[in-house]
Amino acid sequence: MSSVTDANFQRAVLKSKKPVVVLFTADWCGPCRQVAPRLEGIAQQHPELLGAKLNVDENPATAAKYGIRSLPTMVVFQNGKVAKTITGVKSTTALEKGLVKFMTQAR
């Protein structure tokens, strides 16, 4: 998964031709470290869905803009807009179920 910042968020996420699932995370967030490899695995298996992570402590403007109040939060952006939000630790199966719509639309 690539890392995105306040500076490149528009180019890397909002202007992407593919859906992008962004993991809003922080270094101190243990649950985020559980979710990150699951999300990365899904993104590797489904190239039609891009994965990215954004550190909220280092990039507070983007986190504030999208109302991120709980970590981990995953937000799917499609065509420059929020398409889905998933909050909390989820199993790989639960994440795949939540993201299947975006994995199949782009094929």
C-alpha cells in the first residue's frame, strides 16, 4: 500500500481512475497495525482496487476534512467522492465483503 499525505491526496486518491481504499492510521494505533496487512493483501489480490494509508498525526487536514474520529477507519473513494466508510478492526473476510462492490465494478 502506498502512503498518501495532505499534499498528494487529491492527485493520488481523488483523481484516481480506480477506486482507492484509504486506511486512516497512526503509529500508536495497535488495531491499525492489525488491519493494515489484511487490507494490503486484498489490494494485492485485486489490482482493480488501490490501497493507500494516511497517517492522521502527520496529515491532520485530510483526516479533519473527512471527519475521521476513530482509528482504524477505511474510506473508499471512487470518482473523487467517498463511496463507503468502514470503521474498526475487521477480519479479511469482512473487509472483502465490504469491498466486493468496488472490486467487481472496476473489472
